[in-house]
Amino acid sequence: MTRTLVIVAILVAILSPVASYGQQKPAPEEAAVRQAVQSFVDAFNNGDATAVASHWSDDGRYVAPTGDSFKGRKEIEEAFKAFFARNKGLQIKVSSSSIRFPSPNRAVETGKATVTRPDQTSEETQYVAAYVKKGGAWKLTSVEEEESPVPLPGYEHLKELEWLIGEWIDKDENATLDTVYQWTRNNSFITGSFTIDVQGKLDLQGTQVIGWDPVTKTIRSWVFDSQGGFGQGTWSKNGNQWVVESSSVLSTGEKASSINTYTYVDQNTFTFQSTGREIGGELVPDIEAVTVVRKQPVASRTGKETR
């Protein structure tokens, strides 16, 4: 059995907490959207309002963190000209948490933007950006931006898993496992989702929620798959490893359990291993450690302290 098909077996049999968000994204188009994002960042950091506005479609819409709304490329350009005139030397950094494709010519990006002033004070916002592909280029049809909410108490416990945020992939010649993790509003939970394609066909989807349980004082997770199975896990940290005691119910009604270990390697790599596996009261072979890599490598993230 190939490495990725082994992971598929884990997900189907014991609902290990690696979890989709719908459909396989076309990698070249995702790269094109990310290039458009970087082009926007460069234009903003140069204080070029015309170049910034050129990223919108002719009838695009922008809702600023203040709640002000601007319609059309010309109006957006004038708004940014006034903004840059009042705010010299601003620099922006953008972190996309997800990019999905509802249709071949439509994309939706969510993320966070941090604007730093010359005196080094900074402001963080979160945004949802919708794109349309026209003439081979991805243009913004709408951007809604708002101030990032103050994290609730659960975030203090979940932030050590922040390195998971983003998109991950494990693949071989037969199968591909795509995974995405992102924060919910207020950073109260981390949601995960996965899709598995075997020989080019969608085989399995699932959803996971990771959160802090204030009663048991522990991190817990819940996972549901497209075959009708569901499960839960209890997380504990040991150095650079997270150990998850997982129990689940399969769609057949059989009970399953395992001990799943995530080992943080670096910002772009972690390993996954499953031991102590039981299905229907019968022991099944362990799964040796497999390596999962970030789909879009990053130089550094706030999860660095989890080493």
C-alpha cells in the first residue's frame, strides 16, 4: 500500500484528526491568485493608488474597516489616493488563510492584513476577497475588511497549534490528500477539512473542529466524514509532539480507537503517526510516521514557538 493510501485507510477506518474544504483546487490558478495578492501588496507598499485600484474589476466594491464602502475602480482609486496622502510610508503584510474556487472562474480568499506605520505601530484586519477571472487575469469583485476581533480566552490555549493554519498536502502517484486549517471568528476554534482523491477521483471528504474545553481544561477535537463516521479526540503536548487519544464510530456502527501523534518538524513540515489502533475490539497494525508538507511554503509563522 502506498504512503498516501495508508493515510486514506487511517481516515476511513479511525477518523484520525487530519481533516476539506470542498473540492480539489487547481494549483496553477491558486498560484495565479496568490501572485495577484502579492502584486496588490507591492502596489500598496509603494503608495501607488492607481496600481492598487487596478486589481479591482471595473465595478468592484471595497468595504474599509471603518465601514465606508466604495464602488467602482475609479472611486476606489480616489479613496486610496486620499488614504495614502494622509498616511505616508505605510507597509502591509498579508497572510492568506484559504483560497477556494466555487467555480473555474471564481475564487474566494480569506486572510489577515497587518499595516505597519513608520513609527512601528501596527494594525491588523481580517478580510474576505472575491475574485473573477477576466481576460486571463484575476480581478477583485469585492473586498470586505474589518478590524481583527480580540481573541477570546480559548485562543491562549489553542495558539500553540497556530502552526497548523494553512494548507497541507501529501501525495504520491495514486492519491492526494489536501488539508486546510483556519481560525474561526474570534480565534475560538480551529476548523480543519480534507479531501482525498484516489487516481483522480474524489474518494473522501471530512470536517474537523479543534477547541478548548474549559470544563476538562484540555484541547479537544471532533471530526465527521462523508461516509457517515464521526469521532472525537483529546490532545496533549509532549515537547514538539501533540498526542491525540482518538475514539470514533464508523458508518457500520463499529467502534474504533487510536493514539495519533503529530510531530512538528518546521513551519512547512510535520509528521503523522497512528498507534494502538483498534476496530471493533480487534487490534490492527500501527501506521508508521508519514510526512506532510505545507502546500505554499512560508519562511516563518507565529507558531514558531511550538518547537
